[in-house]
Amino acid sequence: KKYNFNSGPSILPQEVLDQAAAAVHDFNGIGLSILEIGHRTNWFVDTINEARSLVKELMGLGDDYEVIYLQGGGTTQFMQVPMNLLDNDATAAYINNGIWGRKAIQEAKYFGNVNVVSNTEDKNNSYIQKDFTVPADAPYLHFTGNNTVEGTEWFTEPISNGVPLIADMSSNIFSRPMNFDKYDMIYAGAQKNIGSAGVTIVVVKKELLGKIKRPIPPIMDYREHIKAESLLNTPPVFSILVSLLTLKWIKKEGGLEEMEKRAVARSTKFYNYLDESNLFRPLVVKEDRSRMNATFTIDDKTLENAFLDECKANGMVGVKGHRSVGGLRVSMYNALPMEDLEALISLMKNFEAQKG
Ligand code: PLP
């Protein structure tokens, strides 16, 4: 088995993999594979409803919120959010902290106006700006909770001036307890902390919807998905099961408090080594470093390539930075065992001793 530092799809708990594999053969002992059952059978309806209520439970949210499972990944949400919430003549507030936020901004411009209230491109998105002003008449403020590519993370909510807050939490959802009730909408592709690719969780405060003039095609309309309890059309049945299994694993392991403890332990250990290293250089200012994705570099690119070869030879995958920024990146999602990270750090130390 490899050491998996991929940014997503990424590492899943071994027991989730085992349970998912068993369900492919025989789902809950019913004599059918999860891949074979109808999505409107009680077998599946119970599965998706359990997953939806577990999301709410882990977030500690009440009946004013709805949880839906959608397809199309985080990227579709970049478009679906403004389609549902931004009128042609209105101006939404967006934060540009990196590649995913910029994609969301580009998509929003198809539907209305965008006011980029914070932009950290001046320093390669290596920090989070916390002081900026959001116009009170913006229909919402959109931001990326964790910048998977650049390696920065928000540890408090942005000050939104009373404007509804929308977060793309694709890469840090359920990595720690958060003030989920401060958000009006949260979305996340499942393939990092909450399952496998193919399904996206959307959590939305009901009162946010139905306020714009644009007619919305039903398949794109959050209200239709809420009404149909995420069964408007055939959902990705298997991905939703894997999501349920992953959510149950989080709960069983001790919930979000335990996920945070582990994330702090892993990221502290990793960044401490980066800070003391004379070879590897972290890219993000200390206070904004992501607990999920650590970005760093070796300034000598020949050595960086040699290091990647060394990782490959030792079964360590996913250490190369995103193609848009280069460098190195280590993802440390919920399911990453501390021993795997320690094995990588020890490889880095040996490499530094030999080449540094
Ligand atoms: N948002 C963030 C923060 C991401 O990290 C990613 C992908 O890695 C996306 C959105 C895009 O997600 P998808 O590929 O599911 O569309």
C-alpha cells in the first residue's frame, strides 16, 4: 500500500474502503450490490437520508437548514450559486485567495456583477487578508474556506457586514468544529474529507432561496432538490454510500473535535519540520497555514525533482504541487494516519541530510 498525500480524490479510512467493497458485493445483506439497487428503494432512501441527517448533526444545525446531495463537483457550485442567488443587476462580493476562488468569480460574472472585496494575488495568495469591507447591499459574500492549491486556510469566518456568507469548504469540511450557523450556505465536493468523487454536499439556509427574479431550470434550482429530498434525478448511489460511511467513521472516531486534534497534531509536526529545515521552504505565512494542504518548495529545482523521485521510489504519492503553481504539496486530510506523515518527514530529513 502507498502513502497517500493526494489533494483529492484522497485518502479514505481503511474501514470505509472495506465496507464500501463489501457493499459492492452485497449491500447490507440484501442480496444485491449497492451498484444494482434502485435509488427510490427504501434501501437507498434510508442511506441518503441518514447521510443528510448526519451532516446536519455533525454541523449542529437545526431545521432552518437543508442538506442536499448534488452532482457536478465543487465546480458546478461556482455556477449554481450565482444562478440561484445573484440577479443580473446585483453585485455579489467575492474573495480571491486562489485558483478556486477565481474560478467561482469567473462563473458568477455570467449571472451578475462581482465585487472582489479581497485579493491576495499580490503575494501569490500566500496569506489571508482579514480586513476589508463588504457592501451591505451585496446578496452574498463568497469565499474559499481552505485554499487547496495555495495552502492557506481561514480559521475564523470573514467579517461579512451582515451579508449572507457562502463558503466553498471542499477541502476543509469536517476537519474541525466550526460556527456552521454563521453560514448561509456551505458546499463541498466529497472527494477529500467526506467520501469519494461524484457527489457534492450543499447545506443551505432555507430563507436564502427564492429571492431573485431569474427563472431557474429545475435541475439547477436548489429548491427543487430540497423538495425532492436529493432524488430529483438518479443520484450517484455509490458515492453517497461512501459519503455516509465516511461521515459515520468521523462520528465514531470522536467527531469534529477529534478530527481537529488530529489535524493540529499532524500539521504542527509537519510545519515545525519545514520551519527548521534548511532545504524545504514553506510558502505560506505562519498564521494562515492550512492544516489540510501544506505547500512548500526547494529553491533548487533539480533537487526538487530528485526529491519527487525519492518519494516515488518510497511509495509516497501526491507530493507534487498543483500544476498551476508547481513546488511541493502534502495533503493531510482526516484519514491520514500520523505514522504516514512521520514516514514522509523522516524521508525528508534523510534527503536533507544527504543533499541539503
Ligand atoms: N473548490 C476547492 C476548494 C477545491 O479544492 C476543488 C478541487 O480540488 C474544487 C473546488 C473543484 O472541485 P471539483 O473538481 O469537485 O469540481
